[in-house]
Amino acid sequence: MSQTINDKQQLSMRPVPIKDSQFVNPQNGTAMLPSLINPEDEENFEIHRNFYIKGYVDLRDSVRQIRQYEIADQYNNVLTQLDFEDEYWLKFIAMFKSVQKLQLKREARMFPQLLDELNLDHCLNKLFRNGLIMRWTYHHPIDGKDIPVYTLTGNGYRFLKTFYSNSNYFHPQDFLNLNWRYHLRFWETLDVYQVLVSLPAYRASTTMFHGDIHKKKVLLPSSLQINLELTQGKPKNLVFYPALYNDNLNYYKDATIKWNKFTKAGQDLNVQINDLPAGQNVLAFYAPTIERAQQINEFLQLSKFAFPSLFLVGLEITRKGLPQAFFLPDRKTGGLRQYIFPDILRQ
């Protein structure tokens, strides 16, 4: 999208320092990731839309409480009723496409200067009753609980396009054309963002990058791009593709072939990525396990390409911590080698 995740009211603000983080261990960078589940649970993934409103037992009675729109001008009235936090959450859900409530709570705790976690339920209920977001229910196979999940509605999408036409949002109709497991991919994207945004090395983030359509340098859409200064004076733009256990590997092959063309076979690594700061562009994959990362790397033979690439591995974050969760294709062996960033948690 054309705007960074932190809007103008946040540009001068940072999330709470990692030493004060409530979900990333400041000592070793370990964190629990809501998107991380087992391969068999991913294969049997189910999620259901939930139209019910508290206090209404009948489905029709609940739906009657959700605002209907006859003309676009009615959005004007709704906009005047939304405060900063309402609009923040609507845009946040739009940016990340599918969001678990736990991830929303984490965002509130990361930016307490802007957001009050105690207001979250009120904001979500307000957006839901105004027909701007859809609530889903996902039964977590490990926790054994029903997890609330939120996405845009068609009206939510049109509402944002009416007032923020320069922004690029994911149309909710696309959920009906994709495998339901795409919810997991979007949860992975948000997990990566929330783990990396607190780092001292973090500079900026954007979502939904398609390459340069005007120059016919089109990419498979990337759901997250992050500028990190992992080495002083050498910022990197990590263009992420989150991986699932059960993806067809040709999906990543397509992403890699288009990236190779986009970078002119590794000769042009400084193309502008949305409106991120300048930096060397890196093809990045998030994988749930090192085994999945190795499988993807072996299939793609990434070490034979001239452009830089890396893997961030979810299970390694939960077990060993973020500094030890990065892996690079090894040009000598063709496999993966761990690349440890010992100072990534320190200023």
C-alpha cells in the first residue's frame, strides 16, 4: 500500500521498548506466535463467520442490528461517529486482512500512547454494528478455545476506498476465492510484523507490494515489507512471503522467478519498495519450522540466484529466540545456514 503502517499521528512514536514488551522476552527474543499450529491442524483448518450479537439469540435479530447501506453518502455520517481508535482498528484490520483478537490486544499494548486496550471491545462492537468489519470464529486446535477473528466487510472496504482512495486494501470478496488457510498466512504476516516492530533496528513497514506495474515488473503480491537496519548504516528492505505447511511449492517458485526479474537477476537491489526508506532489497520467507524452510530452499535452489534471500523461522523464535531464527541459503552447500544477530535486541 502507499502509506506506511504508522500513520502521521504515529510517525514520531515508537512502540514500547523491547525491554518492556509483554510478549517478546527481552532477554532472548522468544515469543509465542498465535499463527503457529501443527501441519495436520493446518490441513484441517476451519473458520466460520459469526453474525451473532451479544443479547440476540436469533440470527435474524442479530443481523437486523448490523447497519445496512443504500447509498455511499451514508458513509459520511458513519465517519463522523468514529473516533481515532475506531478508525485505527478499522485500518489495521484492513492492512493485515485477517486478525486474531489476541493480535489486536498485542497492538494496543505495543502502542499505549495511542490505544487503550480497555476500549478495544467497544471499538470492535461499534465497527461490527456499523457493518464495517466481519467477525469470525476459529476453534484453536491447541488451546481448545474459540478465537475471535476480524476481517473487513464489503462495506468496510468501500468505506475506506471512499475516504482513503490512495490506499490499497484487500477486497474481502477474495476470501471466497481463496482457500480458508489464507487466514493463517495473514496471521503469520502480523506475527512477523509484531515481533520485528519493537526491535531497535526497525525503521518502517508497509503492506501489499505488487512490484512496479507501470514498468511491467510485477511481483507475486507480498503481504509485508519491513525496513530493518540490522547492520549499522546498511538498511535492508525485507519483502516477505509467509509460508504454510501445505502450500504448493510452485507458489514460491512463481514468487522467486518474478523477484529475479524484478531485481534484474540480482543486479538492481535498490528499487523503491512502496514508500520505505532506501535500502538493499531482500527476498524473505517466513516459515513455521526449519524443516519447511529447508524444503522450500531445496526446491527453489535459492543459493544459485544472485540476489540475497533469507528465512525467518517461527518455531525457532518460540524456542531459541529471534536472534537465532534467521537462516540464509548457503552458496557452498546449497542448504541453509543460521545467521545469528547477537545485537538485534539491543539499542
